[in-house]
Amino acid sequence: MMMENYLRYDPVSPELFRRNRQRLFEVLPDNSLVILHANDIMPSNADGQLGFIQQSNFYYLTGIDAPKAALFLIKTPSENKSVLLIEKSNPTTVLWEGRKLNLNQAQQLSACDDDLDEVTTFDEYEALVIKYTSVLDSVWVDFEEHSRADKLVETRNQRYKNSLQKQGFTDFLDLSTLLIPLRMVKQPEEIEAIKKAIQITGSAFKASLAIIKPNIGEWEIESYLLHQMQNHRTRRWAFTPIVASGLSACTLHYVSNHQVCKSGDLLLLDIGCEWANWNSDMTRVVPVSGSFTPRQKKVYQAVLDIQNYAKSLLKPGVLLEEYQAQNMQYTAKKLVELELMSRAEYMNETVRLTKTKKYFMHGVSHHLGLDVHDVNYMSEPLQANMILTVEPGIYIEEESIGIRLETNVLITLQGCEDLMQDIPIDIDVIEKLMNS
Ligand SMILES: [Mn+2]
């Protein structure tokens, strides 16, 4: 691209964002208006701010990685038109924050059409809302519904939706019902970005094996991993990293990473970074001392076997709910082998399920993309070019053993491809690397 790169990552092909808008136009009814907003910069305390993360749907359709921006899509029988609004620079923002994107740059980044589309400044927002809502039948806004979303703080999209409701305007539609099916199937540029995030995560993990030893602090490993990742130009963790030694690995979302690693303990690393807003999500477990105990090896191998079993099931047409049940069933067998469940308990279906959930209490897979737990419809069968995690675990509190092994896979026409196949996972490989 003939423009200065304003972000740390390599520019993503603008063609992706144009194609995404085109795919949305194809499913949008005639005489529709889409109004989508960038995320805000969230405040912390006093005049402090949290780091900026772009609204995923807005980014998916524009490639614009900046706040105070909006996108209008106008579909009529005669045209599919995009109107992109971005923040205007002024002397104060130039002094404090640097120059904002200009209209020409925004047009290039989003591949807006020279003639048909419009790129303008955010000052035009109110006027454009009035102009288009008055002439078009249906207004689509992003409800940002997620079963586990925290709605305590409203995003710009939610504020807009709520303000429409307060004005007595209730006749709007949820854009995510159209976008979720599109986002579930990854475009080639997205697959490349996720592969890049995976590669950075994997190389940081491999490097960290040289420093993991008894008496190192979990926080030291965290900072080392981030250092390695940022050397490769990622901007941030994909999620708050879990660096959990010993019993802490049995707390699924342990994030304080404040304890000292002890000889004989296992260390669980659930880590990943972003690349151009796409994410990787990996979990590995290593022995602090460099060697697994016989019992740790046995449990570790059982989890790895479940991961391989799960991967063998994944292919187009699979329903995640059935897949989860099959994995629970396989895990129950492994729990018998590990003497965590008796044969009698295994034979009783109710007891078997309860006991299995005691040691394995979360889902095996989730979709991965612009969101770490990416948007999806559980009832949709898998299709080629979806990307999922595969992350079975066995957590035995009474033995201070918590093992989860997580990889990221691409669904292919015949099955799935492990995108982390080059990142060490076999017991002997991990031990060899830690002792070399
Ligand atoms: Mn995960």
C-alpha cells in the first residue's frame, strides 16, 4: 500500500474489508441502513484511560483501527453504498496524540470505492443519521449480544441502541444475526493473521522453556513471554494470560500469576497474542523441574489422547453439542484408566457424567477469530474454514494436577488441520527442550 503504516502490524489487504461488506450486502434486504460504531476508549480513573481495542464487527467491515468512527451501509435496489466516518485531526489532537488518519488514508485502508462510497468526518454523524433513517425502511444496529457478555458498561453500539429505544423507536433489527454466520467462516486473510498470531505465541513459548525452573516467579515468566511476543510486533495479549503453577492450574481463570514455581509442580500456560486484531489461544503444561513425575506423565498423556481424539472428530457437518458429548464420553474412559472413576461409577450414566464433569468442567472447543471466544451459533454445523480451539483438560485438585492442552485448528474439507503442529506438545519433546 502506498501509505505510511499507522499501526505496528503489517497492513491487512483492504480487499478483505471490501469483500466483507460485499458479503453483508448480499444478505441485507433492500432499503436497509446499517449503523455501526467503533469502540470508545474506556476510562479508568481520574483522566486515565484503558488501552483501545476496536469493535470487532466495525473492524471486520472497515479495517479502521481507531476510535470515534462509524460506518453506514445503505442498500437500495439501485446501489450498495458505504459511508465511513472518521475522527478529524485538530491542533490539540495532533499535539497530544499525533495525526489522525486522513480521509484518503481511511479510504485506502477500507477499500471504499472512489466514486460510489463516501468517506467523511465524524462531525457529519448526526446529519447523516437523520438523512438516511428518514428514507430507508429497516435500520440494523449491532446488539452485541453474547451469552457471557458483561453489560454493566455500555459500548457505543449499545448506547445507540438504547437511545433509539428511549426515543420510542423500536423497529430496528440486530445486525449480528447477519454478521455472525459470515464471521464464523474465516476468509484467507483472516486465516493468515491467525497463523501469524499463533507463530508468535509458539516462538515465545519455546523461548520460555529455557527460563522455567524451580523458584522462578510466575510473573517473571509472564513478563518474559510478553517481551518475546512484543519483539515480534504484537501489540498485546489476546486475553489476560494464565501462568499457573501447582494447585493454581485447577482454578480455570487464575490470572494473578503471583506465586513462585516449585520443583515437582506442573506449570500451566494459557497464553496467546493478537495480530492485526485476530487472536491465538494456546495452552501448554510443562514440569517446573524439567521432568514429569510418572503420575503427571500419565495424566498428561490422557489429556493429549483426548485432544487427538477430539481432532479426529472435527470435520464439516459436525455439531459442537454432539462433539462435546462424545469427548465427555471418551474422557470418562480415561478417568477410569487414571483410577479417578471406578468401573461401577462408569457403568451408571448419571454418576459417570457427574464424575466426568468434576474433573473436566468446561467445553472442549470454541470458535476463534477477532474475538477469542468468537461469535457463533452453536446449532450451526461446522464448515470448512472455521477456526476452533481444541482444549481438553483434567483437573485433580487433590493431587495439585491441572492439565489443559489447547491447540487451534482450521476445519478443512475432509477434517481439520492443527495450526499449532509445530509447537512442542509431546512429553519427550518438552522434557528434551527443557533439559538441553
Ligand atoms: Mn481457549
